[in-house]
Amino acid sequence: MNKHLWVLTIPLMFFACKDASTQQVESTDEVEVTSSETPKELTTAETIAYKNGYEKWKDVNEISFTFNVDRGERHFERSFVWHPKEEKVIYRNNTDTISYQRRTELDSLQTNADKAFINDKYWLLTPFQLIWDEGTTFSEKEKQVAPISKDTLSVLTITYDSEGGYTPGDAYDLYYDTDFLLREWVFREGNQEAPSMITTWEDYEDFNGIKIAKMHKDSTGNFKLHFTNIEVK
């Protein structure tokens, strides 16, 4: 296996929560109710997910992408094809191609591939993970100064339970605008006060109704985490 997974010093977002990324939730635009019910008021986390196209997720049969990291002149990449309804994943890097079925018993190579997939999928679809993930708590603040742009934005903080998973207890401060699109985030390992990583969320593109931020940069611009070859079918 390619060992870059362990040396990139990218936060490997393996959570204590249950990964429930095949679950479906009704669209915010058409909430089905009976005559005795009132429409459910969405939380901020749910609103962010829906503003990024979560109502389209139920129609997705396949999503493919390449996860890239640039540190100066150093470049690293790995690619995935994911069939969410079947929970089938194909992982590729410059030396390996690994196919496996998630939620089944995996060998060591498949396990490492799935760890990479969990991490990279989180960067790709964080707005949806806000709905998918269990074992989380949320807190909110308004009119906060974003650490990189210095823009005044709202902040949603998600904190993961302190037990289970690969990196339990981690926290993420999500800075979002009035359109509920993420613009920056702060990763805090183990919910420590000091940031472990801060990046932008930019270069959004619509893929069959699903909005994806293709570029993430640190304050220096020397670190870039970005996605290419994105297809949503």
C-alpha cells in the first residue's frame, strides 16, 4: 500500500460516530406531512446539507473523484469510485487498485483503503456528513471573524463523541455564509482549543444538483487539498 496516507499530516477524519452515508432524508422544499402535522423546522446542520443539494443524494448511483494534496512541489493523489446504494468502493493510487464492499469483513489492504475513503469522502461531502454522522453534538455562534479571510461569518461547531472510532473527540468549526455554504473550517484534534488545521472552502461547482467545494487552501497557499475528476451519476 502507498504509505502517504500516514505521512501527509492531513487530519484523518475517522470518527467515533456511525457512518450512515446511505441514509436518506426528505427534501426541505417538499416536506411530507399529514393534516395533523406541521413541517419540521430544520437545524442549521440540516440546512447546510440541503443548501448543498442533499435532496439529490437519493438519486445518486455512483460518485467518482480524485483526492489531491499539493505541498509546494510535492503532489499526492488517490482516486475512488463509490456506489453508495451498494456500498461498493474502488480505490486507486499509483500502485494499487482495491475493490471492496463496505460494512463487510475487510482484509488489511481493504481496511487501509477504507480509512482513506472515509477521510477523503469527509472532505468531499462534509455538508452531508452533518446529517449522516451519529455521536455528534453541535454549537453555534454568529458574527465571528473567519481566521483566513477575516470575513464575518456564522460558525457551526461539530464535536464527535470521545469513545470509539479512529480519532474520537475531534471538533470542527465550520464557517458558513448567508447562503449556508462553507467558506472556511478549523479542525481541532481531540477538541483542543488550538487549531490543528485551518483551510478555505472554495471553487464550488454544481454536479447534478450537488454543490462541491473543489479547493481547500491554508493561509500561506503552500498547502492545497483539491478534488479533480468529479462525476456524480
